[in-house]
Amino acid sequence: MRALGVRAYARHRGCAPSSVVTAIADGRITVSRGARGRPQIDPATADRQWAANTDPAKQRARQNGRGPSHPDGGVLVDYGELLRLLVRIETALGRCLKQATRGPAGLLPAAPWKALYAEWGQIPDVLERLQQQIRVAIEPAHERTA
């Protein structure tokens, strides 16, 4: 998995970006610096460090179902990225259909269709990231380190 910025890693963890910044400042997770000096976080390494270096007694209870695991043992995954992509696809498709009804019969402007195609092409990447989140959430910790 590629390195993430602070906000992307916070989404991955299901926490606030300020929590990630605090973990970096406290030395609980290590980061590398990108070309512009911004933190770059390896999610697999940071997840292991977060679990090993964070005191569970100091953790707040998860609210609104956010976080990597659910109290009843189920797995919670952030479907927000997938839902946002589907909304963008729906919007792009609406633009295509709107243009189709305005123009001469059989002639469709290319721009809206190219936008729809670009959004549609992101689905496999988003689903792969979602699958990775689920895999990390359900895979026992000892298997991830092996």
C-alpha cells in the first residue's frame, strides 16, 4: 500500500486528523517526509505502531460506528469513499442524459461522457481499497506481521 498523508491516514484509521498529528508528535507512529516536507505515513507500519504504542485506557469510545472494529466483534469499514464516487457517477450520468435530451437526435457531446467514463474507471481502485480495509480489520494481527 502506498504512503498516505495525515488526512488520508486519519480516514483509514477512522479518527480525526488531529489524533494522527498527536500520535506523530508523541512518537507513537513514525513517518517519512515527502518532497515538500509533509508527513508520509505507511499505513501497515503505522497501524502496527499505533496498536503497540497506544494506551487503550486513554482511548475514547468510538461513536457513530466509526473505527476499525465494532464492540460486538463485527467489522466496520468506511464506505464514504465508495458512496462519494457513486454520487459523482450519478451526477455525471445525469449531465450526460441532460445533454442527450437537449441536442439533436443521435448527437451526444463528448465532454460529459468522458467525465462519466473517468469517474466510472475509479470504481476498481475504490473497491480494492475497501477490500484492503476489510482484510486488515478481520485478519488476525499475528498473520499481518508474518
